[in-house]
Amino acid sequence: MECGKLKGRVAIVTGGARGIGKAISERLGAEGASLAIVDIMKEAAEEAAADLRGKGMNAMAFGADVSKPKDAEATVQAVLDEMGSVDILVNNAGITRDTLMMRMSEADWDLVISINLKGTFNFTKAVMRPMMKSKYGKIVNVASVVGRMGNPGQANYAASKAGVIGLTKTAAKELAARNITVNAVAPGYIQTDMTKDLPDQAKDAFLTVTPMKRPGSPADVAGVVFFLCSHDSDYVTGQVVNIDGGLLM
Ligand code: NDP
């Protein structure tokens, strides 16, 4: 692995305590970034940060509910105060509440939209000012292939991720002149806690239509996110990169 491409950069990773967010934190940290690991459970963020510090990385933990604008503002301010800058934001925190639309409650609709979509808005808005001031920023939003193709039982989730893609393109256009890139990744079926309880039938259905015939790993996602956070992608903005073994072409 090439090391140090993100040396001196401070990266906020939401939902960074486990799964894809933890793998992203680990990859950005391995490339020299200082990490602000944000999670709804402060203790989980502390544990992840301690683990990364044990691997020689610089990592701090912050407890925040991404769906709350005040939490986003306070977290970004705390990162600025304690770590000196905010150069990279990865909006990764997300949840599912799956069921067919006929049975979907208003509460489950609202919850998924408020965390996956509004959470992305909240943190993006909170980092805009400091990034505009420093004329540098890399924002990567974790969407999903489901936001591009739909999926039965995931109306709330698919709508939230389609919304994240629209938000990504709009923010990219608004911030491009300030040297801030905004891109999204759209993972397919990735093995994490989020997908471990999917019925075998649903997992098989995904693999049947995935040309590479294997699920992705959190590290598969982290590698592409790293690219979008590095100088190698300086002229890439407003894009959505599928990380799905060829599922959606
Ligand atoms: P996990 O459930 O393993 O991890 C999600 C993380 O987000 C957890 O640490 C969780 O904290 C945190 N989180 C949840 N709600 C909030 C909140 N309100 N505020 C702050 N943090 C919160 O999920 P994955 O790693 O699988 O997913 C990460 C992202 O990737 C999500 O956006 C997901 O939609 C997306 N994705 C995942 C795919 C997959 O196949 N796994 C496919 C496509 C996209 P806690 O554990 O304390 O609840």
C-alpha cells in the first residue's frame, strides 16, 4: 500500500465505529489522515478510535446523532477546536428499516430519511464554511446501488439513497469553484452487520445478479473512498461510483 497521501489532513467519518465506516477510517488513517470518528454511540466511537490509535494512527472519538443539525454543528466545531481543520468528510452513517411499502410505518419512513438523507445534509452543511474558508475539501457520501435501481422492501432506504445522490450532485456544483469535490459511492451487497440478518434467499438473489458472484467487503468500499479523498481524484466531482461487483452497469 502507498502510504501518506493524506498526511496532514483531518477526516470526519460518520458511523465510523463499525462496518464500512470503520474500514474507511482505517484506510484513511493508514494513508496518514487524522481521524474524527463520529458515531451515535460515543463508547463505540471511543473503542474504534482506541483500536486505530493502537495501530499507530491519530484518532479521536465524537458522539453525535447525524440526524440532529445541532449535533452536526457541535461536532464540526469540536473537530476544528481539537484537531485544527476539517479537510475530508465521509457521510457514511446509515440504517435500514425494511418492509414492503404497504406495511411501512410513517415512523420508519421518517427515521431512515432523517438519518441517511438529512444526516448527510446536516454534516455537509456544517463543514461547508470551514472548507470554503480553506479552499480545500473532499466530501464522499455513501449512497447505495439501491438508490439507483430500487429494491422491493426498501422504499424508505432507496429514496434516502437516491436523495443522497441528488444532494451530492447539487453540493458538487455549489462547491466546485472553491476547490471542494463532492462525490458518492454506491455499494452493492457488502458483508457487514447491516446485511448479516438478510434472509439467505435475499443474499442469493443479490449474488445471482452480481457478475463477480461474491459479496463485497468493507475494505472494497474503503479503497474507492480513499481514492475520492486523495489528490488523485482532484478533477472528479459530482460522480457516483458503483462498488458492486458489476451488479449495476
Ligand atoms: P452498519 O450498521 O454496520 O454501521 C452503521 C454505523 O452507523 C454504525 O456504527 C451505527 O452506529 C452508525 N449510525 C447509525 N445511526 C446513526 C446516527 N443517527 N448517527 C450517527 N451514527 C449512526 O452499516 P454498514 O457499515 O453496512 O453501512 C454503512 C453505510 O453503507 C450506510 O450508509 C449504508 O446504508 C451503506 N451501504 C451499506 C451496504 C451493505 O451492503 N452493507 C450497501 C450499500 C450501502 P450504532 O452501531 O451505534 O447504531
